[in-house]
Amino acid sequence: MAAPILAQQASPVDDVLAALQSPRTAVKIWALIKIAQFGAARAAQFQLDLQVVPLLDDASMEVQEQVLRTLSHQGDRGARHCYSMAKKIRSPVKSVKLAAVRALGNLRTLASEFSSDILACLDQKDPDLEAEACLALGKMKATTSGNRVAAKLSSPDAEVVAAACGGLAEMDREAGAVAELLGHKDGRVKAAAAEALKDMTGAEDFAPGLVKLVGDSEGAVRRAAAVTLRKHGEAVSSRSGDLAALLKGAPGVAACAAHALAGLGAPAKGHAAALEALLKSDAEDASAVCLCASGAGAEVPASLRKPAVAAAEALGACGDKAAAPQLAERLGAADVEIRVASAEALGRLGALEAAPALRKGLEDPSPLMVAACALALSFASPGSASAAAVAPLLKDPRHTVRSAATASLGQMGELAQEFAAPVSQLLDDKMLPVQVAALEALPRFGAAGHRFAAEVCRLTAGGEDKLRLAAMEALTQMGQRGAAFAEELEAVLDDPIPELRNAAHRALQRLSGAEALPSLPDLPKATEVAVEAVETPAPALPVAGRRGWGWS
């Protein structure tokens, strides 16, 4: 009787399809969110877009908005319905218009032929719609509309200007016009301009203005400037002296200055003394703390609010091994973020003399600190002593620690090969990150790890997509033992998930050592959808109280 009963049970897809037919708005929205969470590849496998599109004519505007959001996460399958989505730009309901513009923008270049529909929104004298249109045109790479978007840089609405900066950054156009806004009176605009320059060609030419903003009184402005300067790294190294001068400023300014110096690498070594002095600080930018606690913005990274954390990162990045004693001393700091940053810096420096202190850090009550010390040991002191100290952590009850210990032993490679067997046991761990870490580590142990190729191959047959992808990659690094399972990999060529089929194709090519096989066409990835973006049916840009594009 068991088999018939199981056959009658509905699959998750069946449940979702049934929910789409519900007369209740909330149930339909739940189903649409679930479909978005399936990812482009899974949804394409069941052609779920065909079940979703009819709901664009649902009586509920909330359902229509969620349909647009869901289709925007369906890649090629969603792009097949751009015409229907574009029609919603003419909806009399503003929230549906906004959702349609945003959805087409999220499809990026797949929806570029509908850029003219979005371009028309720039003339509707509605700041919300203008802002969404600027961002959408940028994501579509609609460079022919660059001048129209650039014209919005002079808008009296700060959110429209910020969106125009974001759109132009996506197009990589008008960097000079964006840079002129670094001196704008509105902090929102200054932050948006600084953030936009992060990914724009020639942004290093505007380093003086960015450095000036690192000392700005508004936290969001200085943080955006620091992140952009760090991104451009050595290209802005000529301004290292100006940044170093800011290390003596208030905690928020000092942290941002050190954060930017960390991106300069070796050129920051000339300011090691000032960074070592900053390493002793226990201060924190209070404005960032209040912002995060209130829920008004995303959590600010420690290196942008704590001077000591930023200083540790900069010392590690510049390669100043003379700072190792000071960094080792800060492994005992009361603040766990300072301890973690110091451990990571010691690992980056390869500070062998800090190995005893790092091994002591493996006993820290914080799992973040234990993980940092385990990984740091694999770089600072790879060898039997470090491997023996890290190995017991493979059985730690905290999965972050197990994952870091596995990665640490893998990084040590054949120096830690005696622990290949216990690492192989983690292939059956309950936590996916731990399993993936084990798959990445085993091939690095050499022959000792390659003998577990059969266990690795088993994971290519089913389970989480990410796990199967990691298992196929691991087999390609296991020499002849991995090649012995080519027949099993061939079975994956018939898998319904395109990304897995492509991975199997590449793995077989590498295992065979044959001449390049014809490439399979690019297909949507199962991991493309950010679940966080679709967990709630609320619009990302509400009509009232607009805050967006990274502003905090």
C-alpha cells in the first residue's frame, strides 16, 4: 500500500500550481514568491512561466505586481513575456507601473528591446517613475538613452538624481558628469555619486574629490567614498598621503580612511606606523551603530565603523610583517571583530611567529574567531602542528567552525593529508557549506584524498544543485581515480537542470583530456535568483518615504 499512497502525494510544484488557482490573493502571492525562489532553471524545467503569465490580468493589483517580480527572476523564460510586461507600464495603477519598469530592468539586456517603453517614463513628471526608469535603462545597457538619463542629474529630486547616477554607472557613461556631484549640497546625492564611480571607467581621475568625501560629516557619504577608493586600489595610490592624514580624525573618518588604504596594497606600507597606532583604538562610529540598531539601513561592515578593524585589514593588505607583534597582541582584544580582523591579517601576512597565538585563538568562545584563526594558521603556519590543532574542530557542533576547519586543512594540502578520512566523513554533514568545503578540500590532499572519489561521485547524482556542482568539480581534480567515474558523469548530461548538464559536459571534457567538445549554449543558472529579493511581496520602492540604491 505504501507505493500507491506515495504516488498520490503532491510534489512542491503541484502545491504551488494548486495555490495559483486559489481565490485568495494572499495564497496566490505566496505561490508566486515560491516560484521566484525556485530559480530560473527550476522554473524553466516545469515551464512555470506559462502558469504565471495569465495572472498579469488578475483582479488584484498586488498579484499583478508579484507576477511581474516573479517573471523578472526567470531569465530567458521570463524574457519571453516582455511584451505582456511592458503593457503594464501603461497601467492606471502607479504601483503596477513601477513594478513593470523594475521587472524589465531586472531582466537586464534580455529586455533591452523594450527600452523605448521605459524611456517614455522619463517624461511623466513622476519622481518615483523617473527614478525606476533611470535604473532600468542602466541595467538594460541602453547606452543610446545615456544623454536622457544624464539630464536627470540636474533633477530637483535627490532620489531621481541618485537613480540617474546608478543607471549611468550600469552603462559606464558620463563619469565626469557624475563626478561633478561629489560637491553637491545634498548628502544623498554625494553618496550616490561616490558609489556610482566605483564601477565607472576613469573614476581614478576624480580621486581628490573622493578623498575629500572620506572626511565628510555624513556617514553614508564617507563610507561610499571609501569603498570606491578601495575598489580602484593602486590606481589612486598617489592620494595615500591625503588618506593617511585622515587617520587621526573621528572614529568614522579614521575607519573609512584606513578602509580605503587597505585597497592600495603595498603603497600603504609607508603609513604603517599610523595604522599601527590606529590598531590600538577601541572606538567605533556611533552613527553607524545607531543606524543599524534602528533598522533604517543595512549593517555597516566593521572596517567602515571600527578604526582598529580597518587598520588590521590595511596592515595585512600592505604586507607589513613588522606589524605582526601588534596584530598578535590584538588577538586578545575584548571586541570580537577586532580579534577576527587581526587573525585574518596575520594569516594574510604569513606571520609564522604568530602561530602559537593563533592556535590559542582556536579556543576562543566566538565561532567567528575560531574560524578566522583556523584559516589564518593554514597560511601563517601550514604543517603538521597546525593541522593537528585544527583537525579536532572537524567535529565542532558549530557548522561555521567545521567549514573553516575543513577549508584550513584543504589549504594545507598534502601537509594535512593524514586527515583526509575525517574530512571525507563531512561529505554527509547536515550543512551544505560544510559538505562543499569537504569537496573542495579532498582533492588537495593528493592521493590520500583521491581515494574517496567514489564517495564524491555519489554526490553528483542528487541533492542540492550547488553540492552536485562542487562534486563534479572535485572529481576533475582527482586524477585517474576521478576519471574512473566518467560513465556516472555522463548520466548527468540528461539532467533536467541546464547548469548541471553544462557542468557535466565541462567535467567530462577535462577528465578525458580530449580536444574541446562543442560548447553547449549559455543557459540560466540555478543559483541566479537572490531569495532575499523575493521574500516579501511589498514593492522595493514604496511611493512614500523613498529610500533606495544602497542609501543608508
